[in-house]
Amino acid sequence: MTGRVGVIRQKVVVKAPPEAVYEAYVDLEKHTAFTGSPARGTSRVGGSFTAWDGYISGRFTALEPGKKVVHEWVTTEWPEGCGPSRVELTFKRLSSGRTELAMTHSGVPAEQMADYAQGWEESYWEPLREYFSLGDPRGEGRKPGPGGPRASSESTSSARRAGKAQKASRRARGSSRPVPR
């Protein structure tokens, strides 16, 4: 570990109002539904959470419904001695009921930045856009399991298989760095 850290900045437009996009991220049942992987914890300031079967863990430090989420973030493959990173999400209302979600992920170990940047897109933003493209833009009525867009046991198994294949591919390339899950 070199001790160097960096910042990942990403923006994504989602076809849903800010309140619904915020809820999909912080409501653990909805988070599970759109990612297809279990999220557990307490969605309140000071509350801890885990996602992707415990691969990601953190603690909420600020929550402004429909406007802003700030939380600490680490993975099980976080470099020893490196403190938690900070994720800040802001939600901006656009025309036609859409939201611009802006993410700033700071304090990311420099040697892991490319993998985490890719992981945010593949494991969060693509599934989030898919979640809201499958019907009700408010995300209401969606639950994990059958009927949820990415939460059936079949898609969860597929996500796990894809994650294992991705890990094997990294090992073959000589890289042990993870993609955020």
C-alpha cells in the first residue's frame, strides 16, 4: 500500500424522480432489489450497512431525503491501514421526471481506483437504470425475489457467478483488485 488515495466522480441520469432514486439507494429492501444482492443494516445517520453479501460495509453520515447521501465505504479487500473512503451522492431533479445522480467517492486507494470506477457503473448505475426502466418510476411495489427486476434467485445466482468469473479473470491477469460489490 502506497498510502496514495484518489477521487472517483461519476454522473448518471435515471428515469425516476430524486426521491425514488434516493429511496432505492438507502432503503435496504429496494437496494437489494435493484442490485440483486443482499443489503443489510440501518438506514439512518450513524447507521451501519453492508452490501454485496458483506463485501461492502459502511456507515451513513448524512441523509437528506431526495437530495443527498453521505457514507463511509470500505470493502473486504481494502488495503490494511487505509481508513474508510467517503461516498457522497447528490440528486438533482431534471425535466420529464428524471434525476441526475452525481457521485463523489473520495479516499479511494489509488491502485484500486480503476476497478472501483468500473464497479460503480456495472454494479450500481446500470442496475439502477434498469430497475427504473422496468415500470413504475417511483420504484413502488418492487420487492426482492420473484418479480423484482434483478432480485430473483436466478439473477442473484447469475450475479454471483459473474462476480466469481470476474475475480478469476483478474487473477489470470495478475490483478487481485476487486470491482465494488
